[in-house]
Amino acid sequence: MSARVISGHPGIGPAVTAEALVARDNFSARYDLDRIKGIFSRPAHALIGESYVGKVLVLNIAKGGVATAWMLHEMQSRDMAPAALLLNYANPIIAQGAAFAAFPLMDRFETDIVDAIQTGQRVTVDPAQGTVTVAD
Amino acid sequence: MRLNDQEQAILAGEMGAIRQRALEQQIQIGDFFDAEDFVEVRQAHIMADTESLGEAGVAWLEEVATAPEAERRVLIPTITDPRGADFNAYQRINHDEAYVTLEKRADVAFRALGVLMTDTCINYQITMPPVLGEHLAMGDTGVVIYSNSVQGARTNYEGGPSALAAALTGRTPRYGFHLNEMRRGRTLIHVTDRPRELDQWGALGGLVGRMMGSYWEVPVIAGIEAPPTSDELKHFGAALASFGSTALFHMVGTTPEAPDLETVFDGEPPERSAIIGADELSAFTEAYAPADDKLDVVVFAAPQLSLIEMEALALLLKGRAVAGDVACLIATAPEVKHAADRMGLTAMMEDAGAIVLEGVCFYQMHARELGEANGWTRLMTNSAKLTNIIGGYGYEPTLASMAACVESACAGRIVR
């Protein structure tokens, strides 16, 4: 089995390995998720109905409001959080939420991260090193 | 990040473990965005409704509140965004008592930290308006975009834990919209038809927001000849921030950093441009057109209503009657509610059957559970921001003018 390493800007939170869930759409915990059921609930979202719990979520940019800064911590407390979040561009809210919750987050990759990873692939996210390793 | 003597002292724990932890988190965020140092801030605004906090967040706040007062008290004026329950009115809308109890616990914890419970997202209209060049740590996207754009103050989106960290350390990492070079215009939007009603200003904000490629893109609006009112800019900015995750816009001839196109683009050409006219505004609203005229709840909120909006709404509702099977909710700031009580506006609205809520906003008060408890699905509002948010909570929103919303509430069905 081969592996690809994708570099990005060093991120926040501990290293983690999990299965990827990928879409060319954006991310806001308040706008997009049913956090009780652990699924995407926004009708217009590309991942509507999909469970994100324990997945490395790979999406385009952070959108929406400030609530996500608390919500990552809240979802983690119920074991209903994603494993990590990879974005082409984060915003301050996602970074603040990741710092508060010690949640793995990375952005600003050498390539478009949504094109580089497919749903179902196992990926290892190492925010301190600024690397994502994809098991092809 | 470079730390000065005071910051090094905080990091060493000389001002207590709470401020130390806060600064450690801020350094992580600063490193993430390549901040070189900190900037002192003069006001913080915390978004911390219990729907976002959850039990875990409230328990964390309560733990912070047990520290000695010298270690837990905020260092700068710190105010709050709308809360998750109206303690005086929750029973009128079947709001679950468990959420109200959680909200009360958060309220007690915040007071112990010296936070001023303003419970508002329109602080710039009623509390202490930010001023040009002032560095701040504001939560609520609508507050950030208004402070940055209309008032020329300098803040990033500061989510709850981050705004609280800034309040506890008196500073925030200097990145993003604290920096001159990040504030210049990037994208030019020509507006050919001036929006008229507040919902149309929101629609314009939504259209621009959808175009934005990231938090860092700064749109410049041209073609608005006479300055809009504060409420018009409020709805425009709130929708732009909500649809776009946008923290700063410039409006040529209106906002303080945009006297003309050359200044706002700092001599560089726009990276891209677009034209928005009446057709685009209509299409935006039409996309929320309902399949039929069924109506459950009419909501005036997001942002909370100013006293001027409260008066306009009271005059529309005066002598009317909201249909028995429709709820009509109006959310405003506590200070505005008190003024509206004193001026007889609340009575005009409530005599018609509307419910005036204070210190809350609809989507921040467990909207999904409220919908289930009351059988609300079809929602009508004049807030483009709310239409963007509330779909994820199980509602089908329709966007219309304030007058059309009132007509519909009274007719018991959607009238457009």
C-alpha cells in the first residue's frame, strides 16, 4: 500500500487517523449540522444526511457564523464530533474552536484539498507537522 | 509570536491560571494565522448562547467562575450577544424549561467574570459604538462586519471562547482585519438598482456573500448614491456576513475607508467584479418562494430590531390582529425593549397578538426544538440572514418585506 503526503500550513490540535468524508461545499457547525444526530442537515449542503462523526471532514472553506467556536468542544463532549477538519481556507472561528477544543484542524495546502482526497480513504492528519498522509 | 513583558508574565502564570490558559490559546490562533504579535483591544463582545455552549461549555464557564475574583475578572469592557432564552417570556413560546435553566447557569457564571449582560447583537446602535481605528474583539458576525465596515474599527470574528480570552488578557493576536494591508478592497460590486426595503438590503448582502471565496475577500460596493440608514446597513452587513463569512465591506461614499474607488483599492485594480441589479435581487427572494401559502410563524429578528424598526412594526400592527394559528415573534435588545415599553410600542404589538422577546434572537434559542414544540415549519421573515440559517433547523423560510410579513401574520397565510 502506498501513501501520499500533502503539505499544508501547520495547524492546531493533535494528530489523528480516520476515514475521510469529502465534498466541494463549505462548513459551519450551526448552519449545516444536526449536532444531536451527528449528520449534515442543511438541505442545500452536498453532504445532506451524511454522518460526520469520527470522520476527517474535507471541505472547501469555513462559512457562516461564530457559534462553531463553541460547538466543536460541545460535540466532542458527547463523542459526536468529526475526527478532524481539513479546509482549503479556514476562518478565525474554526481556528478558535479548534484551539478551545484541542481539535485537529489544517488549511492552506499545496494543492486543492477537496480534489486531493476521496471519501472513504484513510488519512492521517498531523497538524503540528503540517502534513496529511493519504493511504491510497 | 513576539511577546512583550506583560504577555510573558501572563504566560508564566503570574496573573493566574485562567489568563495563562487564555493566552496560550490565543498564541495557537496567532501562530495559525502567522500573527507577529498581539494588539490591545478596548472592548470584547461574547457570543455564548447555551445552544452553542451546551452542557459542556456551561460547565467549563462555571469552573472558570470559581477562580479568585482577581484572576477571573475581565480586563476590558465585555458585553454579550443575544442569549438562548428570554427569562420573562419563555413560557409563552413553549421553550423547554431545561434550556432556560442552562441559560440561567451561564448567566450567573458570566456575571461572576464581570461581563455586562447586554444580550444584544446591535450593540453598535445602543451600547457604545466602536470608533474609527479602534481595535476590538467582537463576536457575532453582524457586529463584526458593522464595526469594521461602517465604523472603521478593527476586529476579526472572535468566537465565544476567543472573545472571552481577549476579555481576560486585554489583547488579541494581530492578524486579519487588524492589519492595514488586509483591509483594502479585493472585489468590486456595482449595484445598479438601490434596494428599498430592509429585506432587499439583506438580499443584496446575501448575493454579495454568496460570491465571496473566503473570509479574507473584501467586497467593495459601488453605485449606492446616498448613504443607507444604519438599519439598512445592518441588514445588508448581517446577510453578507452570514452568507459569505465576510468580516469587512466597503461602500464607496458611505463607509469611512472608502471615500473613492482608488483609495479603497489602494491603487491596485479589483481582482474581479460583478454587477447586481433588480433582476438579481428579485431572483434571490424568489428562490425562497413557498410552494403554497401555508404559514406557521412570522419572525422579526436576526439582527435584533432597533427602536426605529420597532416603531415601524408597531405602526403596521396597530389595531390589527395576528391570526390565531400563526405566531408572530419580535426579538430585540433589552434596552430597546425597555424603551419600547415606555413609549407604548410593545403594547401596540402585543395587543395585536405578537410576542416581543428581549435579549434573544430566534436562531440562537433552540429553534429546532421550538419548532417541534409548537408545530412550526413554514417561517416568514424580512431577515435574509435568518433565511440563510434557519433551513438547517428544519424550517422552510420565505423572505418578504416587513409589511408583507405583517399582512401574512394577520391573514394567517403567506401573502406576498
